[in-house]
Amino acid sequence: MSRYFLTTAIDYVNSKPHLGTAYEKVCADVIARYKRLCGFDTRFLMGNDEHSQNVYKKAIELGLEPRAYCDQMEVEFRNAWRHLDVSFDDFIRTTEARHKAGVTELARRLYEAGDIYEGVYEGWYCVSCEEFKQERDLVDGNCPLHPTLKPEWIREKNFFFRLSKYQMPLLDHFAAHPSFLEPDIRRNEILRLVEGGLQDISVSRAGQSWGIPLPWDPSSVVYVWFDALINYASAVGLGQHADMMEKWWPADLHIVGKDITRFHAVFWPAMLMGAGLPLPRHVFGHGFMTIDGQRMSKTLGTIIDPIEAANRLGVDPLRLYLVKEIAFGGDGDFSWKRYDERYNVDLANNLGNLVSRVSAMAHRYRQGRLRPAGAPADTLARLGEQAAADYRQAMDRFALHEGAAAAFRIVDGANEFIAATAPWTLAKDPASADRLTQVLYDAAEAIRLAAVLLHPIMPASTREILRRVGAESEHLELDWDGQWRNEGDRILLQDGPLWPRKEQTIVSDNDTKTQSALASTPTVAAGAGATPPLPAPPAPPAQSDAAGGAADGRISIDDFMKVELRVAKVLTAERVEKSKKLVKLSVDVGVEQRTLVAGIAEAYEPEALVGKTVVIVFNLKPAKLMGIESNGMVLAASPDGGKPTLVSFEQPPPPGTRVR
Ligand SMILES: [Zn+2]
């Protein structure tokens, strides 16, 4: 079995993980899970970067020993990653003995090779970046990333690494390995940088105690950046376990933020070359995340806690958003509003609804048991196979968003397939029995295949989906499980909605936190004045007169109860020809399927209505509209001059439920 070793950047522990850090870890996790799905012996490394002066200062501020503070933060970070279902195999801390062994080994090799020499560093240093800055890096004399912080002018004895020596070897490596650094935008940036010439870099700091001492001069510690990069190799045994190093080094993939690509695509490979070690196969520099278009920052109040985001709609909905809505490699934006919208569109209305519909139909028509009754539907099976191939192709080049989109093409295809084959019509004709069985089997197969492809992105919910469509959910293998299959019995399970629709939310302007609102009943307007909702507890029957109506127009409870309101689920929807307003719907009302016509075409696209749960007047006399017999009326609020809004539920009850 071939192996795959991937890493994320290790994090400074002077603040808690935020959504931006989580983004990197989730994307890396998706790749790790994808590689496992492909059958690779995968090792996924994450960790914490502890030898930072900022970490040291933070600990002192809190009155803690630095090591004790780092212990606390380790718990914090590990819990966050566990909560987000990030499946790391190893977690390294740079204060561990194995890391010290790796750093000592690598530094010694470079020193012995003559790549490290003693000198005096004099120049600017940004304490917050913990980086030496060249004059040309500064903006108005300040660090561009920390414009409010004066860089310090430092003059101290330092040891330097001969980075300049590696300009040509690096350029040669880039030329020989075009996919060494991705995406192209980063590669081009770094190539320009290397072509412009490289200066030797300082790799030690004098007079500090928090760090790993230089093996040949313990009065200095290894500079935190030099130290941090080595974690990738020390985690697999550099300086300690030759066998382990032999198996896992070089890394297949380093996933890092675009701000630190330079360290990983210039310094790190040069250090490895100097130490006589092979170079990682790929470095991928992902983009940054903004919040509502703004940079994530404490002062702007745009720091989002990933746990809070996951708790709002679920871990998998958050993971899906991060992967599907942001092109991996580019910058992306997160907003609570869009997060809710995508949840409703992709999960509640699309995938979740598909799973519920198919298992409901399988139960209604086939007691939940399906087995192939003929050949699979050609178009759907081909769409599935093509999407699976596209998915693989995309995931192999880290285009995670395209992989997610390919899987969702199967979901869309299955929804269209159901609308086109109309199982509820087939069910009326005994001669179509086999065809109905096959249609349901095909739909369930499409769900299974989509769930397998989405598994790396939404591990827990795809397992649940696979369970519901009666398919294997453990030990998935893409070569086998990623194929369209028309064999085997499936027992489908019916259960509550996977992702209940999230109804309207209110987002305040100056706060990115949201509150879910409108948990109560939607308003129904009969004609003009929008008046209170459906089932307000009725007042005791009052002086109703013989005609059933009081003098002020109010009706009795008995009168109200004559109107039979029921929950209905839209199965199909199409525009009524030559009408701007009318949509023809077929709905499931529990006991039967009905056709009705509703004047909501200006507010709803027919496709968007399929799968929606609505309320209808069940016992209305049939009426003909544009030549179509309408059996019932859909309830909607119709504000003056506005478009109608359908009455809906926070958690849709089953079709046929009485509303009162
Ligand atoms: Zn800075």
C-alpha cells in the first residue's frame, strides 16, 4: 500500500483557534480522508508551535510557566479539532523531546556542512511576526501586518544559514517539479522572489531561554521559524527513528496559509537540501478567509469561534460550507447569512430532502425493501459515473470545491430523475411495478454514490445517509464504492429530517453574531390585512348567531374547524402555460396525491418548490383554473403589493398532519 504523509501548519498557541485556522485544518482533513478513501496508508500531522516569544509573553502575563500554559492550550486546540471531526493521526508540540532531537539533528547537519556561520545581525525585527524585516518590507517604517507596532532595531550575535547558496538549486527544483508549489499564483510569487536573489537568514536568537539551544552554542536558541519548520520531519523520527523516517519522509503535502508559503517553499527546501534530505512533494498555499468581506481581526470583532459556527447548524454543514463555497487556494468569505442560505439550499432542500423523499417512497410503495428489477436508468447512472470521475480528478489536484460540486451534481441529477419518472404515477399502474422498483433503486443508488464522494467532507452525516439507504458505511474504498452499482438488496430506513430547514434569521449590522428568530408560526394573510397566524388558541365560542357569524365578523371555533387544513409536501411543480402567476403542483397529503394550482409563480421558481412542506385547505371544493382542476388551496401570506410567501414550518411535520 502506498503511503501518504500530509501536514498542516502548526499553530502559535498565544490565542485560541478561530475560523481561519479551522479552515486550514478542515481542508487538510478532507484531503487526508480522501486519501484514506483512495486506499493510501495515510498519516495526517498537526501540531502546536510553542517556542514563540509571544507564547512566552502570554504565559508570563497570565502568571504561568510557559510549559504549563502550552499544556492548557494543547487541550484547547485538540478539543477544537476533535469537535470539528478533524482526523489527525499525530499531533506534535515543539516542546516535545522528539522535536528537540529533530531540530538538533538538522541544525548539526547544516553546521557540519558549512551552511551555518556566525555573524552579527543588525536590522529591523517585528516582535509580533517574530520575523526579521528588511527595509524594503516596511511600509512607512512599520511592519505591514502590524502597522501600529514599531519594529525593533536589533543588533546581536546570530548564526546565519547560507540561503543565498540555494538560489539556483531552488530554481532548478521548481523547474523540474512544476507541481512542487501550488496554486500557480503562489508559485509565481515565490519564483519571482527567488529569481530576485536570496539573502542569508538568521537562524538563532541570542540571550533567550525559551527555545531549543544550538548544539554548538547553547547560549543561543534556534530561531522560532527555523525550529517550527523542522516539526514535519521530527514528527516522523528525524534524529531518533531512522526506520520511521525512512517510511514517512519526504512529506507528500504541506498545507499552509499564503502568508507563510515563503518559509515552506524557500527556506524549508533549502534547509533540507543542505541537510541532505529529500524535499516534500507538494506545498499548497491556501488563501485567507474574510468575514462579511472584512479581514478577521480582534479589533474589528470579526473573529469567529469555529465551535460556535459548528454548533449553529452542525459540524458537517460548516465543513461543507468551508470546502464548497471557497475555491481552495483562493481567498474566501464567510457570512452567517450565506452560511444559513447554503445550508438550506444544499442540505435541507437538496440532499436532505432527497434522502427523505426516496426513503419515504420506498416505504410507501415497497415496504422499504429494494432490489434491482432491471437495468439501471442509463442517464442517471452515466451522470453518476461521470461525476465520480470528475470528483477524483478534482480531488487529486486539491480542487476540493470542484470535488464537492461534482458530488452535488449527482444529488441534482437524482432530484430531476425523480421529477421526470414520477414514481407516484408509476405506483398507480400495476404494469409499471418493476419500473417503479428500479426507479427507486436508482434513486437510492444515486444517494449512495453521492454520499461516498461527500464522505471526506461530511464524515458523520454521510455515514448516516449510507445507513438510511441500506448501504455499507464503514471501510469505504473509492475504487469499489465509487462505482455505480445495480446489485444487492437495500433496506431503506425512515427517520427524521437530516437537516431541518433553518428559517429566517436576523443579522444585525454591527455584530456578526446572529440570532435565529421567527421560531413561532408564520403569518397568514387572508387577502389584504395581514392578520395573526394559524393556530392561535381559539377564544371560547362566543355569542355566535344562527348564521354562524358574530356581529363583528368573528367566527366560532366550530366554523373554523370546518376548514380542514393539512400539511402537504410538494412532489412536482411546473408553470401553468400562458399564466404569469400560476403554478401547477402535485402534492402528497399523506392519504393521497393531489393536483392543485397556486398563484405563487411570481415568488417561487417551480424547481424550488419541489420538496417543500406547505399547508393546504384540504376540503375545498375543486375548481378549474386555466383548464386545470385544482383540488385544494395552498396557504400563503400576501402582503399588499408584495409577493406571496408560503406558510412553512420550522420542522416539517409529515404530510397529512392536520393544522389547527
Ligand atoms: Zn509584523
